[in-house]
Amino acid sequence: MYYLSKWYELLDTVLELQRGAPPPSFGLHVYHHATVMFMSWLWLQERQSMQWIGLCFNTFVHVVMYTYYALSRSGYRVSWKTLVTGLQVVQFGTSLAAWVGYLALHLHGPAAGVSRAG
């Protein structure tokens, strides 16, 4: 379900483009969605046991982000935009670090500590 939700999240980009302007940091936005989709596919493909960390963190960030969007577009004055951006940056950095760590372990074979769920 999580992997399928990543396809749904691409609608963010489509909706923003239909409004007539690309979202801020359009390149980073597309890069993020493409890499998260690939990472979640890889989690399923490799049955990686630690995938829940990235899954929960990504879900948390999206809940905060969409709450912010809903409140601000409903006319409420929301003062925590920098929190949303900060969470996104932290998520991006930790996801990248986890992915690089996984690749490093994967390249050295299963004996190097890559844990796979049954």
C-alpha cells in the first residue's frame, strides 16, 4: 500500500502544473518523488526488514505537510512553514544516508548485515 501511495503522491506535481506553475524547487520535488518510489519498490523487492523506519518517517512528514497545506489554503494563518521545510530536509538527508548505507551493505553481500524479512 505504501508503494502504491507513492504513485498517488505524484498527483501533487500534476495538480501544481495544472494550476499553471511548477511547484517551488520543481527539480527537487520530481527527484524526491522518483527516488522515494524507487526506494519503496526496492524495500519490497529485497524484503528489507528495516523499511518501516523510512516508511514511518516519510508518512509523518507527509501528514505534517498536508496539514499545513490544508490549513493555509483554508485561510488560516499558519506560522510553522519552516518546520515543514526543516522536516523535509531532515527526511531527505536521512533517506539518502539510509539508502547509501543499504547499497554499501548490499554490494558486500548478505553476510555484511543486510537484514531481509522472510
